[in-house]
Amino acid sequence: MVRNWTRSNKNVSQCTRVAVYSLESPSVCSASTSGRPKLQICEDTLIQLRSLGFTWETISKMLLVSRWTIRRRVKEFGIEEETGHSDLSDEELDVIVQQFISQHGALVGCSIVSGSLRSMGLRIQRDRVRKSIGRVDPSNSHIRWAVTVSRRSYSVPGPNSLWHIDGHHSLVNWGFVIHKGIDGFSRMVVFLKCSTNNNSETVEECFIEATEQYDWPSRVRTDHGGENEKVWERMEERRGASRDSYLDGTSAHNQRIERLWRDVFGTVCHTFYYTFQAMEECGALQRTNKLHMFALCRLFIYQG
């Protein structure tokens, strides 16, 4: 399930890369007539950014042009209607939201549900999503409000300025460790992998694969764990040893990653956590039995 979640998240990340890296001014078209040259703005870029939920004003800032330029291109391409909100009745929306909550738990909030809808190609107003959650699961509304996390101030200069890396150990009793990295500026997950060890080589492999896809970060932030040593070495080789290429501290200060661990456990890991607990309680799983643990890893991680 973690692997499927990672795969779908990576698909969204491919779209998000357009938003992360489209920070250069559009090129200028050569004009055959007098007057100011026309800026070259790709129609597909506007459609992709809009489909991710960005406003036209935000898109204009990403592309470093005025909002009026964006408005003219929107009218020229005829994409205003094409990228509007999805025509979905409250009843149809409630069915989709109910299915999502039943699969991922009652603590999922508006942002996670909205993200799931976007991955399905549906653009629904946040107010409608919030009301739908209240209709299909009113009994747990007070619980969702109780676990709301207050955001602290956070600021980095831009994409790839700082990556946050950490390991999640809620399933470590059964031999599973999840390693994750996130870009601090865009909050894009650059890697998410479930492994059967917490070795530095495993974290290094995840990190290098992420750099091949998203380029190298300027700095990384990790905790003090020895599993991060290989990443520290790679960063110093790439960026230099005297410029704080890696920042290590307590997990509590690794704000971006700690916030997302809550979402990962609440929407993914909790299913396996309580399943494994139930298996132990009924005697179907014994952690001291090597054959049981091998079968568990074979069933939930290894494929083919």
C-alpha cells in the first residue's frame, strides 16, 4: 500500500515540478511588426498549473509576468472554462468522500481529501469539500478539530534550497522502516520508501535516486541518526564541507517532515499498525518467529 501511495504521489509530483521549476521569465517571440514583442507562454503550462489549484495571480508570479499578461493568454487559448471547477453534485461528491474516508481513516481533513480529488482530475471548491466531510462523517468532526496542528513560521529562499530527510518507525516492531524526503519550499515529496532496515546505505540510495530526478539540494536537514551519515558525506562531496551542506538536529526541529509523518501515519501506516497488532493478539503472528517475520516482509514489501 505504501508503494502504491508513493507511485500515485510521484505522478502528482511530476505535475508539481512544473510549478517548482517554472520560475524563469518566458522567452520573447521575435516580432515582425512594430510594438512590444510578445512573451512566449506555453498553453500546456497554464493548464497544468491551473489544474493543481493555483490561482491566475499566483501563476503570474511563478512565470514572472503580470496577471494581465496571463489573463490575455487565458482568453487567447480559451482555457478559462476548460480549467474551471468540476460539475459534480453534492450527492456524487459525498459518495467519493465517503469512500476515501472509509479507506484512510476518520482523521483525514479537507486538504488531504482535496488532494485526492485533484489526483482524480476533479477540481472542487474547498468549502464544498469541507461541507461534504461534515455530511458523511459528522460524528468525528470534533476529533478532526482537536488534532489540528498550529503552523510555525517557516521560510526558505526557493526550490531545492533545503530538503528535509527523516525515518518513520511506527512499524519498526515488525521490521519496517519508512524513509522520506521533502523539499522545504514546495513541500513536494522527493522520496518515500518502505524498507526492512535502517541502514545508511538504504537512505543514501533513496537520496541519490531523488537527486537524479529532482537535482541536488543546496542543503539537507536530518536528525542525529547514524543512518544519515552517507547522505552527509554525499552532500559535502557535492556542495562542500565548510558551508553547512547538512544541518542535523532533533526531529522536533525538522518541521516539514514531522508534519507530513502525521499524514502518512493517519492515512497509510495506521492500517498496517493495527492489522499487525491484531495478528499478534490472535496468535497469527509472532515477532520472535523468524519464519513469521520473513513471511510478513515477503507479503507486504517484496513483489515478484
